[in-house]
Amino acid sequence: MKIAVLGSGVIGTTTAWWLAQDGHEVVVIDRQAGAAQEATRACGGLLSASYAEPWANPHAPWDLLRNLFKDDAPMVFRPALDTKQWLWSLAFLRECQPKRFEANIRAMVRLAEYSRSTLAQMRQQLALKYDYYDSGILSFYRDEQSFDHSQDMVDRLRDLGVERRVLSAEEVIALEPTLASVQHQIVGGDYSSDDESGDAYGFTTQLAQQAAQEGVQFLYNHTVVRLLYRQGAVTAVEVIDHLGNYQQIQADAFVVALGAYSPLLLEPLGIRCLVYPAKGYSATFTILDAEQAPQANLTDRAQRLVYSRVGNQLRVAGLAELSGYSRKLSTKRCNMMVKQTKELFPNGLDFDNVQFWSGLRPATPSNTPLIGRTHIKNLYVNTGHGTLGWTMGAGSARALADLIANRQPEPEFPFLH
């Protein structure tokens, strides 16, 4: 069967790989000049199966309300005359209900754990080199209330078989000595030794190369315009190349993996896709003195920032803006990231040559991605992974390949049918 995969980020490329492993003829279409140029390009790098927690939780509405008019808040909601934004927001509030929250965290953890094991298998079999770093993830907390909430989450995860060890402030410093200068601000932490980090861009570009060698066709510089629909099925995808030439690409099945842009393609076909862009930031610093940079992968829960090593660089990423499709960098938020990084690690980093980036994470109200078949029999989706595209990508792709082949996917997850 010929299958067209729309999008070449970590989700689209891994999907193409697993479909090709099933013997399908696969073509990947992307508007960029190469793979992984948008949300995957400079993401945080943490593979955080043990921290697969929904944004939508019983405390979230109050946190958002408290920070509604703060430009420097880690998570910012900028109200606009945008019907999609308000529909998404209402659905988000519904997902904050305790029962919904419990179901969502169970689904997210199961998929994330499956994806982590799938990625480990791919890394070993394909000999991929992407600055893999298996030091676990250490989270630290700056106030007692957040620390108490985290211990509630630890209990929930333990019931799901996920281990996150609660730490005192002294144990946090013992595990990551470079935080000693801010020990007085830390009230405690937790640590997962099973989690890891890696360069999502490096992984995706290498996988795309290997997929191409095995026969997957990549059409870069081709912008998807629309899906052509007739008699209950999608017959072709209309694209325009960088020279302005229109083309119709036919296939037997189609997979939409366009991240935050997926609804723009699906909704004209009557497919409800509650995915909204959540703009995230990253700042990448060259490490000048390795002993002064963190050895562990870190999460500052108060600031919603993660810190991970990517070769000889430190990647700092996080924040969230629900403000539409603009990728414009906020100088204030970029400066805030530098300030926070300098406060934690004042020595050992090049603060004069910082590489800033922003990307649009495809967020669903529940934070559970949309994976499976739509009501159109040959149209599938793999989108809505939010901040966990890198964490869930390999497993989502493999599960979708199973669904397309009419096999039962391994993880317990509410796949679309």
C-alpha cells in the first residue's frame, strides 16, 4: 500500500519509518528544506516518561488565572478573538476535572513508557548517535505547595508502576552539586533514574537518512495545500513546491502529522481536531567549563524550564504561550531564560552567544495525543503530543503502524478508531 505521511518532524519521520518496516511504499511531504525543522528542531531534549503529566489538572485553572496578566509567567494565556482558542480553553477546563485527569495521566504514562522502550530498541538496532544521555531526570521545587503537589503525583505514578524518588533539598544538591549556589531556594525534589535525554533533531535527521536509504521518498520544499476527498475517501494531497508548481500526489492512505498545523488541513473535511499551538522557547549555551555545567537533566518546576546536555552545549527549554501561530521571539522571555540560567549556573557557560529558538507545540486540551483513524476510512492522524513529542514519538509511530495493519497496539491508550 502507498501511504503519504504529511510532516517530517520526529512524529512524521518515525511514522514513515515504522510504516516502511511493514513493507508499505511511503512518501513524506514537508514544506521545509529538510526533516525536523519546526517543533522538533531545538526542543528541550528530555525523554520524560516518568514526568508525563497533563497540564490539565485540578490546580491548573487557578494557576492560569493568577498569571493571566503576567508577561513573565511560565505559562501565559493571551485571550484573543479566536473561536478555536476559546473552544480549546473550554475543553481544557473540562479536562481539569479529577476523573479526567486520572484517565489522562494513565494514558500518557503508558504511551510514554512504551515509546521509551521502542526508542531504545531503535537506537540499538540502527546505531543512531544523537547525544543520548542516560542520567535520569532531577526535578527541584522552590515552594512547599508545589513540592506537596509533586508528592501526590509521585503516589499516583507509583500506583502505575512508575518510580520517582522524593528527595530533600540536601539530597537534590548531593545529586547535582552545581545547584549549591541556590540551595537556600530549594525545598525538595524528585528523581527518576529511568528517564534520559537526547537531541531530537539529530535523531530525526539520521532516521530520515536511513529511511531514505530503505526506499522512503522525502519531498521537501513542498507545502501541503489541501486533501482531495471523493466518495468517502481521500484520493490525493495537493501540494505546491518552492517554484510555485502545483501537484497532486495520490496514495492509498494518508497520515496527518503536521503538529499544530494539523487542524488547518483536517477541519475542511469535517474532522474535529482540538489541537492548538502552545509556543515554547529554548536557549542553547556553549559549555566553556564542563565541571560548572549540570551533569543531570534538570527541571525547574517553578519556572517550567528544563536543562539538558546536548553534546558540548546546554539546552534550556520550556515556557508556554497560548497566543496563536506566531513564532515571534519575546525579548523579555528570552532574557528571563538567560537570567534564570545565569542564576543557577553563573560560571562555565557562554552567555554572550546564546542561540534562541521558538516552536509551536501541538497541544490537545487533555495533553493526550490524537493517534489513529478518522471517520474517513483511509485518513489517519498522529498529532497533538504537546511538549512530549520527543518522548512519545517512536511509540506513537509504531502504534499507528499497528493500527493501519489492523494489529492491536501494545500500549493501553485511547487510540482513535
